[in-house]
Amino acid sequence: MMEFDPTQPKWTQIADVIRRRIASGEYPLNYLLSETKIEREFMVARVTVRKVTAALRAEGLIVTTPGMGSFVTTQPPKADD
């Protein structure tokens, strides 16, 4: 289980983890980002997961298709680029 920093919202910390996973290729293009799996992995409520996906969607990292789910849509440039 992730050790959360009590000075920051959980959803921002989870979004940071997912951003790193996308950047590293652990979550490749078209990877299904399951809300249920995120809930279980980080032991948070669905509303928290929805904040995470909304933030990642706003950044253009994922796209959500109703009835299908959220998918990784782009790979951000690596830090050394």
C-alpha cells in the first residue's frame, strides 16, 4: 500500500504515480486504466479515482470512452528530452 503524504490530496499523489507509469512505458499507449484496479491498489474511494482520471484527461494523457473505460492516449516526453 502507498504511504500518502498528509499535506497533499491523495488524488494528486495517485495522479503523479500514474503519470510516472505512463512516462516509463509501464502503462503503454492504449492501456486500459481501470478505476476498480486503482481503487483497490491505492485503497481509496471511487470519487478519489474519478478526480485522478479527470486530471489526467485534462492533461491529455488519457481519453475516456463511455461504456469502455479510460485509455492512455499519449506518451509525455521523458525528463531528459
